[in-house]
Amino acid sequence: MTLSPALSALAIPGSVALILAGMWLVSRLAKRWGWSAEIQRKLVHVTTGLFAMALPWLLPSPALVYGLLAATLLVMLVLRLPSIAKGSVGRVVHGVERSSWGDVMLVLAVATLYFSSGEASTPVLYLLPLAILTVSDAAAAVAGSAYGRMHYVVEDGQKSVEGSLVFFMITWILAMSFLLLLSDVPRATVVLLSFIAAAFATLLEADSWRGFDNYFVPVGVLLLLATNLDSSSLTLVLLAVGFIAGFAFIHGYGGPLLGLSAHTSRAYTAGLFMISAVTVWPNMILPTLALVAQTFARRFNPSDSRHPDLDMLGLLAALSFAALLGGSALGVSAISFYSIACAAIALQCAMLALADRSLVIRLGSLAVMGLALAGGLFILTALHQGQLGVMAQLDARMLMGPLIIASLVIAALVSTAFPAFYRTARYAKVSVVGALIPYGAFVALFLAQEGIAS
């Protein structure tokens, strides 16, 4: 189905106007009926979620969908301006006291789901994650506020056990319904896969922070489903056992050993499980090392971050999604470049932890860690060479060697010579220093291949 040129021209501004009109209507009704800021936010969340679920069929052209999402993202950012956030429409989204990026994350999640589901050509991968985010989240919020008696602590306050249980049950029912109606997954497998998806989504929702659950929950469910729609019951059982074992180990031993809070331990479990859902276990080593190195940097050389462990996890999640989605968009694997970035980040954090030690200790430690990381990267990139289509006409070994060395040397020089540089905005700086060279090289190599191919 195609739209006429006149309708196409009106589709994007008309849809944005419809979203803003809905927010204005909620603000007017809230003023009349005395609704709290949280209720207003949830109403907007539900209505926009339902609209997003229908979006691929309302706007059948991918260009229109992406254009609308870009325009909506721009509007959400404008609504965050202080002068506008205090207005009737802005207060609907930003009236809650806690800091949240949920509005922006929701738009980015819809874009990710639309792209990763083949522009909704696999409807279950698009609709089910959005249904969970829209329905389960709202049900959990209502149940938690009305019936919540038992609570657990998270970064920005507390959540109720009752709300999380409702989220799990609604998600399990939604997952079974959508998988039965929109997929060919065997009935026996549907129950098990839905249970795992519900448990994973509940953990993500419970332990996300600052509105990141609006991205982590739907995209995490998407990755889990996309990887396991064809899995056997035995594979799913092993996956569930691995998830439970990892949770028990990190929460019971790893967290206390590294000085992690209960919230952070659960969040680390969810993050590592998400990585394991889309890659093989050797590719989990370097992200894990980066997380561990951060705990030592936080302990021996604190920064101005209020929640450093969660900030580091958010950083790695952003780099992971960038590599995964960027690789999918360009049609090549970015896993080697992601591994190099994780190694550079781990090296920076390790050197920050040693910033107060003598020069001899720092240089000696740097030599040992640098050689170990470089050796591990050479092994990993050798395993990945079959996936590096971007270098089909280049010698991968000759290229990756200098790239590994350059990334580690830059990370080592900056973190060793200028540790005070990381005192403020540590995780933005660690990210740039660690990922700029490998991610920049990935894009440059792709463009070079396209130039060669043309």
C-alpha cells in the first residue's frame, strides 16, 4: 500500500500534531480531575505505545516511519528545554521529580524494533516487545501504587514486589498469546520461551534506571526472541539454567566481592545475559573485564558520578547496541571493533585504579595488562575474521594488528598521564577514548569497501 503524494506530505506533521494533541488532552483532563504527574506520564506512555504498535500499518513507507520517528525525537528533545518543560504539555512528560530519559528511549526503542524486525515484516518481533512495554509496564505501575506493600531499593528510589509480579504475569500471558498467533514456535516451546522472556523482561524493568527500561525492555526481548525463536526445548532449558546460575553467582558472590549493590548486581546479570543472547561466550570476556575494572577504579579513584557502576553498564550497553545495529545496518560484523573498544575501556579503568601508585608499579602493570589484552584481542579477531566482510579485499591480520595497538596505546597514554581528566564526566570520556578509534575505523573501512566495490 502506498500513500498519495499529498497524504505523504501530511503524514509526518499530522502524526506529530496528533501526538502533541494527545499530550495536551491528558494535561487538560489531569488539571480537571487532579491526576498526579505519574498518572499523566503513564497515560501518555500507553497511548504513544499503542500508536507505535500500529505505526508500520498506518505509514507503510519506511521513509515515512523513520521520518516520523526522527521528528518525534526532535520534539521530545525540545520539550526537555526548561522553559517548555514547565508548560502544560511539557509537564505531562517531565512532571515527575526523578530524572528520566524515558521519552527519548521510547522513540529510540521503536526505531530499533522497526529496523531489527525487518520493518515489521516479522510482526512478533515488533509487536510483542512494544505490547510488553505498553501494557505490562502500565499494569505494574497501577498494581504497585495501589497494592504495593513489599519494596526493594533501586537507583532512583524503590519499586514494589507486587508490581514486578504483575509485570511478570502480564508479560508471560502476552508472550504466549503473541507467539501462538504470530509465529510458528511449537506449542510446547511457546510456554517455556514465554516464561524466559517474561522473567528476563521483569528483571530489566525492575533494575533499569532513569527511564532506560523504555529501551532495555523491548530491545532485550527482541534480541532474546530473535535468537531463540527456532531453539529447541532443551536449548531453552539450558538457557534458563544458565541465567539462573549467573544470577545466583553474581548476586550471591560477585556483587559482594566487587562491592556492588543488590540493584547493580541484578543489572549486571541482565546486561551480561543480553550480551550472551546475541554472541558466543568468548565475546563476553572483555565486556566483563571492563565492568570489573570499573569497580576497582570506582573504589580507588572515585569520580563525580553518583552511580558509577550503573553508568558503566549503560556505557557498555550503548556501545553494544551501536555495534549490533550498526553492523546489521551496514551488513557486516562489528564484533571485533566492539571487542577492541571494550579492551581499551578496561585498560583505562585499570590504570585509573592505579593512579595513586608509584610510577614503577603503574608502568609494570600497564605492560602486563597491555600485553594480555593485546594477545586476547589478536585471538578474538582471528576467530572473527570469517565475519569481517568489510575487509573482503584487504588483509585482515595486517589491518587489525595496528588497530589493536593504536587503540590500546591511546587508552594507556591518556589514562596514565592524565588521570585527573577522568574526574568529571568519566564515562563519556572513557567511551570516547575507548571507542573512537575502533568504531571510527569500522565506518571508514566500510566506506572504503563501498568505494572499492563501486
